[in-house]
Amino acid sequence: SKRLCEAVVHGNTVYLCGQVADDLKADIRQQTREVLANIDKMLARAGSAKAQLLTATVYLKSIEDYRAMNEVWDAWSAPGAAPARTCVGGVALFSPEALVEITVSAAR
């Protein structure tokens, strides 16, 4: 698309566009699991992995979902490889049903 690329590789760095869940009817935990699974797939296609994350930005529709999202994030994240991360709550996402969107960059 002219508007965005799902992934951009520049040198040895991978930049992913914001990832959202496939099932927007799901709760915050399931949406977060789906987002992180999408990130895993896209990083693998670009020759990277979650253990190589550099940055992550998490957008939450409601900051009330912060704890539940973190439970899923913590179970997913690679030990000893936490990225520099920002979390923003109260965000109007592309769909009223989307509860979380995450964008990351990673080394290759």
C-alpha cells in the first residue's frame, strides 16, 4: 500500500507497523496473545525474533487493561531481552473493538 509497509528492514534493524488482533471480539488477554503471535511471525519473516527486540510501543484503548496486557506480555517476552517500552492508554484505535495495538523494532 502507498500508506504503509507492514515491515521495513533498514540495515540490521526491522521496524514493524502496529499489530492488532485478528479476533476483535476477544478480550484484552486474547487480543494481546494474537498481537504478539503476529509480531513473532513478522519478525521471523524478516530474520529476527522477540529476543532481539529493541523497542516496543503498546497502545491500549483503556489503561484499565494494563495489568491484563502485561500478564500476557510477561509470559511471552524473552528472558533477559526486555525492549525499551512505552505504553499509552486511552487511545482511540482504528476500530472501536480493538483493545490493543503494538509496534516494535528489532535487530536482525
